[in-house]
Amino acid sequence: MMHGDRARKSFQQSAFSTRKYVRNSSGDRCLMDV
């Protein structure tokens, strides 16, 4: 619904997973395994 809520949800999901959002050379956000 709200962009802020969606961003917060994605942050929580990434916190509980082994992946995180990173920016590649093109500036796009991608999920990278850590």
C-alpha cells in the first residue's frame, strides 16, 4: 500500500535472510547472497 511500508517490509525480510540489496555497476538494486 504505502511505499514506506513496503520498503520497511523488504528491510525486515532481508534482515531475516542471507541476502541483502546491493547496487551493481549499472546502479540497479539486486539480491546478492552473502
